[in-house]
Amino acid sequence: MASLLNFLPLPSFNALLSLPVLSYFLLPTTTTSWTLYLNLFFFSLTWTTIVWSYPPLGIEFLSLLVIRVLFFILPSALFLAFDSLLPSLSQSIKAQGHAALPARAANASSNPQKRNLRLLRIVGISTLNIFLSTAVQIAMELFVTQVLGIRSALRITSRLPVPWLLAKDLARGLLIRAILSYYIHKHLLHSPEWSPFLTRMHVRYAHSLTTTMPFAGAYDHPLPYLVHKWLPLYLPALIFRFHILSFLLLVSIVSLEEMLVPSGYSVLPGSTVLLAGMARREEGHFMSGGPGGGGGGGASQYGNFAAYGLLDWLHGTSVSGSQTIAEDLETEGRKRKPAMKKGASKANGALKGLANQSAESESESSEGDNDDLDESDGSTRNLRSKDSGQGWTDSLKNLGGGKNDSNDGGGSWKEAITTGRGSRRSVRRN
């Protein structure tokens, strides 16, 4: 390992933080288009700078180590510390309860010193396997490029892969890995007739655990680990010559799976559909062979050789009570039907309430319009009465004004009346 590190000119720590995968996960999520384009621009600029500044093998080696440390080693160490420091709280969210605590799952001694040494051994071997698989991959790249003189297994170019190519590589990698993992696990690690050494080492190391626990995803003898965990992951990238970013994304997903599924927790991200079923199948595999991997380790004594369950279902190797992913989805759908019906009834009630409120508001507005019309009619009548009253008042005032004018003029109206009476009297005499 030391000679390998001396041979590879590795990026500095500042470049470590600007690796493309880290940049992708550390970028803030946003829905603003211009911000997304700006992030992609800096992402592409950073990646191009790294590719032009450092050798391809150095980028591959360091990026793999960073991903493995961030997505497997550090979270597993935190889970193990949580289980050891707060066992009463931890067992409440463990699928197997008290039996899934690290001391019980690891078959550790009741002696605290021996128990701690046992846990340290599990952590050490798991970490060693992670570093060993990375070193083996880089050694193969050196052999291919330096000795055979051909191109590297992974494409490390400044040009970013298009989303369609990224998704296609990811789908092919996960599918081929799932198929290879099942047949290798069943026919090489649990087959005393075909591979007695691998079977014996796998049962002695991995199945010394009675159930799943943190670091169980990488705890095994180094040779079975490379054959079972690393080879199915690397072969698809070697066959199809993945872009380095596609392979790093695949390694990130697999690292999270190997960290979460064998952790022993019943509460997991996305536990309602995928990870909870995978965790149950993993626990069933560990517990199917008996405590400590009793027996010869043959496939007839074990089951659930793959986390997804489809190949176990096809070959009849499922542990009793285990379900496939399709059955997990169906079960989850049945569980969610009452909640969906309840949500639908609540939504209908809310819609009816809104409809009633709108109807009430419309009726109130119509009543208000009628009141306004009544008030306008009343005000019109009042105005008319006021106008008529004002007219009579003005007429009377005019008459009064005429009276005053006649008084001012010497009483002409009285003279007119007297003249009229006199004329009538003269007519009667005649």
C-alpha cells in the first residue's frame, strides 16, 4: 500500500473537497433554473480542472477512498458507537431488539475487555477489506495500463456523461451486480463441494455473527469479500467501460446499501418499501444457518442469498416468511389503502367545506345586494319627498314674497280686490 501511494501523485486535500461526487452531494438543492445551471457550470469547471491537474489513477484511487469513508466507514462507526453507548435506546429501534446489540450479535464474551477486542476486530477487518478492494482495483488498473499497455478500465475524461448514459450505466451495474452476487454467494460461499475453502472462511468470519450489526456489510475473510462484494461491483464497469462518474455514483449507492441494510435497524430511510424488506432478508440469511453459522455452511442450510429476493424466489431459496420486492410493494400498497381512503375522505370533506363556504358567501353577497337596493329605493323616495316638500315651501315663499312686494308697492293687490267687488255690485244694480 505504501509503495502504491508513493507511485500515485495524489491530489491535495483542497482537491479532495472539490471532487465531483462530493460537489454534487454538497451543492444545495434548488428549484431555480439559473442557480441549477450555475451549479452545473462550476461542477463541470471543477471536474475539468481536476482531470487536467492530476493523473487518472490518482483521481480514481482517492475518489473511491473518499466515497467509501463517507458512505460506509464513518456512518457505520457512528451506528456502532450509538449501539454501544445507548443500548437501551438502540434496542428499541432494532429489528431483533436486544439480540441485535453489537455485543450479542458478535457473540462477544461477557468480559468487557474481550468484548471490546471482538468489536475492534470486526471494525478492523471491515475497514481492511474496504481499503484492500480499492488497492486491488488500482493495482489492476496499473497492470492494464502500465504492463499490458492498453487503455484503462474506466473512462476518466473531462467531458461529463449525459444523464441518459449515467442512468443506463447505473441500471446495468445494479442489475449485473445483483445477479452475480446471488450465484457467487450461493455456489461459492455456501458450497462445500465446489469451493470448500471459500465456504469455510465465509462461515468462520461472516457467519460468526448471529444477526446483522454495523460493519456487517464488509465483515468477512478478505478473499470471500473480494469475490462476493467487490468483483460483482467492478465487473460491469470493466465490461462496459463506465465513465468514472458513473462508477462513483454506483459505488456510492452500493456503499449506502451495505451500510444501512445490515445495520440491524428497523427504522431506515425509505423503510416503508425497499430498505426494510432488504434488511429483513439479510437478517433471515444470518439467522437461517443457526447461531454462529452452525453446520457445514452449505446452501441447503441457508437462504436469502440476495437482498432483492427475486432470484431466491425463482430458485426456491427464500427463507420462510421472506418476501420479494414485488411482495413488499404489494404489502405496502395494502397498508397504505386505509390511509389513502382516509386522506381521500378528508380531501372530500375539505372540498365540501369550501363549496359550502363559497355558497354561504354568495348568499350573503346577494342579500347584501338586495339590502343595498332597498336602501337605494328608500333614499330615492326620501329624496323625492324632500324635493316635493321643498317645492311647496318655495311656492309658499314665492307667495309670501309677492305679498311683501305688494305691501312695499302701496297695497296694489287690495285695490284690485276692491275694484273687483265694486264692479260686481254695479252689475247687480243694473
